[in-house]
Amino acid sequence: MQLRNNSQRYGWISIGLHWLVAMTVVGLFALGLWMVDLGYYDAWYRKGPDLHRSIGILLFLVMSARLLWRWISPPPATLATHQRWEVILGHLAHWALYGLLFVAMVSGYLITSADGSSVSVFNWFAVPSITGHRSGLEEIAGDIHEIAVWSLIILAGLHALAALKHHFLDRDDTLRRMLGMSLRQIP
């Protein structure tokens, strides 16, 4: 299989970025749900948020690279068997997923940096606050983060269901292309 996308298939870089982001988002969501119930004296009270923030910053870098790669190596053409409404909804869903991801990541960053603090990433480097101390920003960013994350998870679930629908009901190559499998249909 090729590294770059072509008109028929995704390349390994796009496939790898897709699944890396998907697993990271699910992991961050699970970690976020778990850590909101931690008590002050829990050993993970500080470790959980530090881990969540560090992975979130790295995800921002990966998503930036993913968008650059999408520009360098555009995705394959939609399958001819897809209905027009499926194509339109698919494009809207993909851009909504990208948008929600960036809203979630930026709002998450603002939750921590609203007091003027930098965000440490695994003690490798720190991302400084771009806002300085802004009273009330943490609460607003927290509300936006929660809405964006839940919207992202719901939309990602619908995205997965659509892929399964294409695979099992329509019996087309939509999911096979993103898994790097050989295609059933003749292009």
C-alpha cells in the first residue's frame, strides 16, 4: 500500500492519522469522564488532568499535521455508489468533526491557561498562556469544552455507525478503504 492517498484509496499516513486521532479522542473522553469524579486526596487528582492536558496539546499538533496532510494528499473520491445526500452529509460530518476537535482542544487549553499559567506537556515543553489572567474565562471555556466534547463523541459515534452501514448493509468499500484492506469493488 502507498503512503499517499490516490483517487481510489487512502494511504498509510492518512489511515494511521485517522485511527491515532480516533483512539486518542476516545481515550481522552474516558479519562475526562473518570477524572471529574476524583477526590482531592486521590493520587490521580493532579496526575489525571496533567495527563489529559499533555495528550490534548499533542493531539492539537497531530490534528494540525493531519489537516496539512489532507491538503498535501487529498482524500480519495467518494464512491460512485453513494447517494448525493450521503456525500453531502459525509463532507459536513467530517468538517464538523475537525471543527469540534479544535474547539474542544482550544477550550481545554483555555481552561488551564485562563489564570495566566502555561500548560506543561509531560515536562518536555510548556505552552504559555495567550490570554494572561482573564477572570471568568475558565468557566466559559469549561462550558464550551463540555459541549464540544459531547457533540464530538456523539458525531463520532454516528460517523462509526455510518461506516458500519456502508460496510454491512451497502456492502461497499468505504470502511475497507480506511482499514487499508483490499477493495471489493472494481474502481
